[in-house]
Amino acid sequence: MKTIDELLSEGVAGKRVFVRADLNVPLAGTTITDDGRIRAVLPTVEALADAGARVVVASHLGRPKGAPDPAFSLAPAAARLGELLDAEVAFAQDTVGESAASTVAGLADGQVAVLENLRFNPGETSKDDAERAAFADRLAGLADVYVGDGFGAVHRKHASVYDLPRRLPHYAGHLIATEVGVLRKLTDEVRRPYVVALGGAKVSDKLAVIDELLGRADRILIGGGMAYTFLKAQGHEIGTSLLQEDQLPAVREYMERAEKNGVELVLPVDVRVSPEFPDLKAKAPTHPTTVAADAIPADQQGLDIGPETDKLYASKLADAATVFWNGPMGVFEHPDYAEGTKAVAQALVDAPGFTVVGGGDSAAAVRTLGFDENAFGHISTGGGASLEYLEGKTLPGLAALED
């Protein structure tokens, strides 16, 4: 795929450049609680603005139902982008209406505008090709060139991700070029030992990537809510812990295949438990207890890997030449259940090899727990996109940029 460096060498002064970014940041009201995705697109936006382009930034935020919803406005993200750029950023009140047209028309060379949430228009996410194409046609009228830099959305066949680049000269932004380069190191250019740490709530979200990794990884460490389905598959009592009973046959098959393939599949040896799920807003102490992973009381639920598992997982990561981590080890949002996630993050910092934090909650945990982002080889902006790439799927947004 062509990159932004090629576009810049061709010259962009005076051109309207549509940048499909990922500004899908977490909000508490109108306050951004993690601006990592905004900062991730800065190199692309700054490079284009410095070269004299008229930059039109567009993104989705949340899951509005194809109509304007103030709770999902991109206005806070536009304001934060302006602060980070130390420049005024214009904000269009719609996506392809009068405000968008006048805002873009009013840009001078080197100036930046942000359109309102793309998902306020039903054409953005429509499964109807014609409806999606019609929206892409209107977006194309706002620009001369397309730059894809919203890695967190490239696994979606959406108008601004898939259809729009087919209508304009298109290039990959700095972020997407970096993300793809990193993912190749996890698939085509792997240095060993290759260790993968997987967590998060649902094992069903990770089955496809586990299936693929059983032929690639040397070790797979399992934590988070998904671990309890694995423990149940071993015949252990898991109390009231999260369980996906319908996934037990697949999990048993994967455990057998891991042994057959010589892949070390590592499960928790102890867990931190509590009789009830903690209040994540109040964060009041819950006084968890630690029990062996095969001895969870019937009235308790596992909410984090235990201290012995913290040490075990750190030892399994200590010699890794390549690490991919996706999904927290417990309910890290509460201090009583953050230790497992903190231990894995610290083990990545200490590991001698190339370490990748696979976006989503893992990236949020790194920042929430106070780690220096520069201590990791790479922190992805797209957890879902990263997983689908590792599964071997074709990602619509990347395919459109490669055409």
C-alpha cells in the first residue's frame, strides 16, 4: 500500500485531505478519560498540516443508532485535538450536510477541521452496499485525497473505511503503516520464544485467535474472565465465576491440540475471589481472598489471577523474544483486582524482546495503572483489528488501501 510519505513527496499544499482517524475515546460526560487514540493520529495530522494540506479529520465514537446523539458527539475530541496541535481546529456540526460543506470550504492551507461523528449517518455502518456507497460519495465530495489512519476501525466494512478510499487517491497514514509493520513481526517475522498473554471477559472473543496461535506461539498464558471456562474444562469448581458453558467443547479441543503441538498453555494456579462483583465507581475495599485455582468456593467468583500466578506468568514472559498481550488479567478498574494485570504489564516492561500491547482494555490498563508507554515496544490502538489480523482474516480497511 502507498503511504503518507509518498503523498507528502508528491505535494499536498492546497489539497483537501480526508483523514479517517480513530477518535473513539472513552468519555465521562464530556470529559475524555484517555486521549491515547487522539495522540496516535497526531503525527499524520501534523505532517499534512505542516505541508499545507487542508486536513479534514473524520471518525466514529461509540455506537449511536445512525442518528445524531449529543452523548456521542466528537466535539470533545475535536477540542482535545486542537489542544494537542496547539492550533485552532474547526468543528462541523454534521457529517455531509451544510455545516460540513461550509467548514471544509472555509479551511485555508495548513488548517484542520473535524467532522461530527460519522455514525450519526446510517450510511456509515449500513450492510446495504448502495446505502453505504451513497454516503461514501457524499464524503468524497469533501476531499481530493484519502488517508487511512484509523487502525481501530480497519476490520469494519464501513463507508469511510472501505468504500471511500475506493473513490479517491488513497494512502496509509503513519499510524496504520506502523501498526501493520508491528503485526508482521507477530506473524511473518517472529523471533522466539513467542509468548502470548490473553485475558478479557469472554473466551468466545478469543477462540479464533487461539486457534491460529496454536500453530504459531510457543506459550499462551490465559487470564481474565475467560480463564474460568478453561478451568471448568479441566473439571474444576469455579463457583459463580464467569463461564461460557457452550464454549467448553472448543476449549477442551484447544487444550488437547496445544499439548499435541507442543504449545505450552498456561492457566492460573491461584485466583483472587470475592462473593460479589465490586462497585467500579465507588472503588470501596472488598477484602478479596486468594484460593487455589482448583478450589474456588461455590459462593465466590474469580476476579483476578492470584499472587502465585502473577509470579508464574512473569517467569513465562522473562525470556520472551516476542510478546503479544491482549486482555486484562482481572477487573483492573478496581484496585483490589488490578494486581494480576499490573504484574503482566510489568513483566512485559522487563522482558528482553519485542513487546506489543494489543489495544482495547489492555492499552487502557497500561495507562490507568501508570506505566510509561515508551517502556513497551508498541501499544496498538485497535484490539479487535489486531486480533482479526492475527486470526488471518482480510481486514476491509487494509484491503481498500492496498488496491
